[in-house]
Amino acid sequence: MPELPASVRLALWVTASWHGDLGTTDAFARAFPDLDHAAGDLARLDVWRDLGEQALFVALPRPGDLSRMPRGSARATAHAAEAGECVFVAGIGGVLVPTLSEFGPEGDVGIRADWTAYEADPLPRHRMEMLDLRDIERELMTGLRDHTAQFEQVGGHPWGDRARAEAQADLDTALWGIPAATSGRALRIMSLAANLSRLAHRTVSLTSLGSGGLDAGTTEARSRLLRDLAADADTALADATNVAVMTIAGWRPA
């Protein structure tokens, strides 16, 4: 699957297309050079543009925390929480949620994204403009220090050789699809947050995590800390992306 969440890529490229000469189809192709097929309600993007929307925002919700996506139907919020991502417009309200899946025979598997549109409540512009990169970075780093201290309290050796190798393999960001207009300051935080999120999500499921003989309580404590770290990182990634979106849209200086 893409190194960055699909909705992060889409928010950046579509906002750039709304403020340049790039059409929506070309913006989608730039955002997903590694996607084999896309379908669904993508025409909604042009509708939003024609109705005056200037920025496409992103949310990375999860069950129990929908605070950064606009209020919508139970079906919309459930789909977004299950997908772990969505894009939305704040002015007139509206959400697009991707469903990523694999298709094709073994040895020739492709990736497809099916996008579903839902109605949603508008969000006040000031709610987005209050985001600040310094605050986002400070909260992320504070959370990282807190989680590191808690890992040390849990004890044990959470990084076996295989786990370390698999985790490090996930840190390559060379294939990111982002427009050149993306703020460098925002991108630095996005990079850190995306790597932390991917590392935490990946490590929760690693069978090589930890040393043999650990009790169930220690294992569960580690898993909980990794899930919390992933949640903090996803929050920072979404917030930093939305600052970048507003910069591309001209709402704030680069």
C-alpha cells in the first residue's frame, strides 16, 4: 500500500490542482503512480471545486476518535474509522472515504481504491486555521518522549534482530507522491509522523517482537503503547498535512 495514506496524497494534489493548471484526473495520477485502479465517487471532487471549495482536507480517524473529521452519518463515520482515513471539504461539507484492496491472480496482484462520497456538516474555517506547526511538532515530540519512558518502564527487549530489520525496511520515503508546492516545514513533520505511525502499526503485528518467555501482561502493555504511539503520530500527520493544504490554497504563507 502507499507509503503515505491515500487521503494524504489526495488532499495535497487535489488542492494543488484547484490552484493551478493541473486537472483532477492528472492530479489523481500524480498522487497515485503506484495505484492500479480507481473507481467510485471521484466526480465529487470537481463538484466541490465548482461550488467554490479551495482546500481538500484530510482526517485519519479511528474507532473511538472521530474528532478531526466533520460530523456525518453513522455510516460515513463507521466507514472512515474502519478505513482509518478520509478527505473532506470544510465549506459546504462532504467526505470521501477510500477502500483499498488487492485484486488479480497470485503473482500479478494489483492495488485498487474505491472512493465513497458522503454528506457531512461544514466545518468553520477558523477551526482549520488554528492549526500551528510548532504546536503539532511539540505535541508529537512530547508524546514520543512519554511513550519512550513508558516502554522503558515496561522492560524487556522489544527489538529483536528480525523486528529491527523489518521496522527499518519501512522507513523508506522515496516513493512519496507529493506536489512541489508542499511546505518544507510541514513536510518535515509529516515525514517524522508518517514514519512513527508506520513503525508503530507495523511493529504491533511483528511476531519477532520481543524476547522469548515474556508474560502476557508485558506483551499487552507493549501493544497498547504502540497503538497509542500510532494514534499520536496519525494525529500529527493529519494536522501537518492540513497546514500544508492551507499553504497550497494560499490561506497562509509558506
